[in-house]
Amino acid sequence: MPERDVPPQPQALVVRAAQRHRVHHFPEHAGLTGEIAIEVGPADDSAHHIPFVVISPLLGIPFGGAHTSLPPEFGCQFKYFPSAVPGVADDQGTVYAVRRSGRAAERRVPPRRFPSRAGVGKTRELVVDKAARLRYRLNEERTADRRAGGKSTGGNAVPEPTQQDVRSAFDGKFPSTENINTVIVVGAGLAGLGAAFELAKRGIQVTVFEASGQPGGRTRTLRHPFSDGLYAEAGAMTVTENCHYTMHYLKEMGLEIAPSDLVDTDFSYYRNGRRIRPDQIAAHADELGLHPAERDLSVQEMIAQYVTTPNEGIGPELVELTWTPTPRLLELDRISVREILERRGASAAAISLMEPLFLEMRGGELESASAMAWARYESGPRALSTAGAEWHKIKGGTDMLARALARQIEDRVHYGKPVVRIAQDEHEAQVSFLDHDRIRTATADRVIVTAPFSALRRVNLSMAGLSAEKHSAIRGLRYCSAVRVFLQMRRKFWPEDKLMLSTDTAICTVRDATPRSPGRRKIVECWLTGWAAQAAAQLSEEDRVNFALTQLEPLLPGARDNFEIGTSVAWDNEPHIEGAYILPETGHADLMANTRKPEGRIHFAGEHTAFEPNGGSMNYALESAARTMVELSAA
């Protein structure tokens, strides 16, 4: 596909007139350029000094710093208000688009009168370039769609496929994509590889830009620096019978599965300096702080009383094969996991004992995690509390799937090419990337962005023409902080065959990462989440390993004596990733549709764009790749 050096770009601004001392919000027009948006207040005594509120839709926070001058034609200043945030548009404002030259162009917006001495009652637009006109046109279409009560698609109308539409197309035959000749995929995780693989099979010229030097994204198997062929999973690690898309590609790539290391473990708690087996909870009820009514309950009975049984009463929609958020489910999205458990009568001690079984909530953020997403997860086949023989791992390592897909399209994947800018106009999409010491730009009919939103926040989207809702989703989506430390031991010096400890220390979870390895050597994993992970992520690699060993010694005496070598992954620190998996917070339903909605020529995939209100799944990533195929066929 065409490639060129990046030409200089004009700087675009969007301006809305607003009443003094008030902040009027404007998501539609902030999304018009995606660079910076400005609110104009009425002039003071001098008509040449108008205060501005400057907001960055890209970063989600106002710019800070000293005053900056607008072009002299406007005789205005920027003024920074830290409390300003994007919101709902106010009809009293007046919208402008301006450029440095300040040269007027045709009027685009119906004039509105604004009662002030500022003399800004008329409405006009100063067009930046063709891309700006396209963005304005897309904006008008989105506004018209909403007024008509329809869904906003932006630009060329692309119907939003349902979860069942995608499954039917995947199991049958994807519709034709004959109107599309070239596609750029940003990211070579499972979503990007799955999309590129399917596009290549259909003869479409597809190019994948991957920032790192290897495929897989957050499906990462660590083989170095371990001995004797040992390896450990630093990212995704589980496949269940219900992972339809994952199981399909494993079969197509000729890969096998094996029993998961997370089930049938010798699970225990480490609380207040001692180990407590789940069947010994009653004997330690006082020191744990359980309520009187909880003293004789096993952990599984707590799960039944506070989780399973109440969730069954929510309604059958909670366990439907496809996810449809009903009013009852959306009500749950307004409260946190901790709050709903407390409402159901659970003590803090009981919540502490149940939390390790809330696998995808291991961000340690039950205070902010959505009860809706949690209830859906705990009612489905991915719940660790009900895990059994249907849980598997990929034999030989999770990275085997990503590497197998990458080999199928190896001439199309370009490693070490981080994307720094994405843009589009009426005719094409453009992707700028780093190529050693140069910035290059490639063009295509369509772009599929699979990078996590945590990393996408660092990509320039000022000319991407994204809606304000998309910018809001990019800014607002939360990712779990996780640090996984792996310590190679010369022998197994602990009594359990399949060690797994939930601790009340900073290292959170301790497990034997190689329970089925036949040799003497073992790998012990310390799995940190939440604030503890954020703290450990600030340490150097060497200090992080020493920190884990120091914390581990009281739990597993002899850890330092048996330690040989170690390594770790701090997902918050990983370039172009910056987080382990999405952590759905309260209000997550408001973001969900906007994470996956295509924007003109730009499509979005990845575990964060799933139909389900949870992430952290290889299956969700591959499903999202299939969804983009359906979207492209409808373009």
C-alpha cells in the first residue's frame, strides 16, 4: 500500500461561545477535530479579551500552563480551567472551527444569537482542510441520526452487527468484502492476527504494524531465563469449552490443549501469619473477623449465599448465551461489587475470602468494579469458583496460538513499527508509524485498531474524525494493574503438590506455575494486583524480584536458599500496552457500545471491545476480529 513521509499538518481548533462563569459542554464538536476544544466566554469591558476554557478530548483533561494567544484576528486568549470536562452540549453556545490564518470560509452552522457584549452572536466556520470538512459532515450525520432516534454510524453507514450475527457469519461464511482492497491492522495481538488472517484468506491486501518485536500482545509465554525447558504464562492462560473462537483457531492451527493449572489446586489462605485451608475457616472465624452467621459457612457456602443464589434471582438474562443488558442489569452497573456484597450481608472478612475466586476482579478494586460485569462473569463458565475439567491451557504455551497465526501471514506483519498517528478523510485512512529514525505514513481503505485503549491514548487522533463518545471511551476505559513475578527454584520445598495461596500480604497470590513439570526445578509465581502491583511496578527488575523473595520467605521458608533466577512482567509498564486487561468499573455499560463502534473508515477490535461486559479473554479478542470482518463486509 502507498507509503510516504508525513507532511506538515495544520492545527485545528473548535470554539463554542458560552456564558461567562459557566461551562457549556460540547462532545460533538470536541470530537470534530479531536485535538483541542475551546469554550468562549463573553468579553469583559474590552471586546478584545475573551476568556477561554481549553479541553483536550484526546487526553480527557484540560491543558495546563500559561496563557496562550489565539491568532490576532480574534483578539482573544486561552485561559485554563482545571475543572472543565466534556459533557452534554448546550444550545446557548455558538460553534466555530478556526485555523491559524483565521481566513473565513462558508458558513456551516445555523446562526444563533448570544446575549453578550462580546459581539459573537453570529455563527461561522473557518475550514481547516478537506479532513476538517469531512469531520464536520460526519458530525452533522451523527447529530441527525440522534435526532431521528437512530444509531450513529458516521460517514459510510456501517450497521452494527449483533453477537449472534458475528457467530453466524463466523460459523458459516463471512459476507463478501469485495469493495475493500487494502486494510491496515494496528497491533499483532490475537485480535489483530485473527483479523489479518481472515482478510488475507480473502485476498485483501492487509498490513499489520506491531510496536514490539513479537506477536501475541498480552498472550505472553516466558521461556527466558528459565532452565530445563520450563516456561510460565505472564498473560492470558485459560481456554474453556465455551471459548468458541479460540477452540476453532486451535483446531485450524493444529494445536492441542491440556488441563488448566488453575483448577484442582491445593488452595489455601495465608492470613495473619498462618496458613488456613478452606475447610478450616470455622476454627479461625474469630481471628478472621467473620460475622456470627458466617462462622459455620465454608467458602463455597459463602459464595452460594452471597453470590450464586442472589444472582439467580436477578433474572434469566444474566446467563443468556448472548449478552443483552436489561434495565435490571443496568441498575447493577450503578453499584460496585463491594457495595452489592455488603448489601447482601457479607462481612469484610467474608469478602476477603471470596475475592480470590473472582478471577477477573483481581485488580483488587472491588470498590469501583461494576456489579453488573461481575454478576455476569460469576454466573458464566469462566467463574473460577465453579471451574472444572472444562478448563484448559494451550499445550506448549499460550504463545503458540499467536505464533501459529503470525506464521500464516508472516510477510504482512511488520514488527518494531509503533503507530503514532491515525487519520482519515473522504478517500482513505492514514496510519503513521516509526520506522527506525523516520516517520512514515501508509494508507488504506480501512484501518482496524486493536491496540488497548490504554496505549491508544498516546496515539495522535487529532485528524481521525472520531466522535466525542469514542474519545470518552478511550479516555475512560480502566485497565487492571498486575505484576507477575516468576522465581525459578532448584527444587520443590513446599508440601503441596499444586501450590496456590491467597495471601493478605503485598504479593497477593502465590502459586506453583509449573505443577505438572516432571523435573526437580519449579517456578513459583507471585501475582500482584491493584495498589500493590502499582507499587511494585515502580521498582527495577532486580528490586522487584528481591521484593517478591522478601515477601515470600515467611510464607515459604527456604525460598531464598532455593532461589536460582527470576524475572517479572509489570503490565502497567509494558510499552504500547500499559495494563493487563480491562477492569469494568461502575458505569461500564455507558462505554461498551462506543468501544467497538466503527468510526468512518476506522474499526476497533480487541478484548476491550467485546460484546460481553468483561475482558481478559482470548476468545473475546478473536470474536472482535470476526466482528470487524462483518463490519467490513457491510461497508
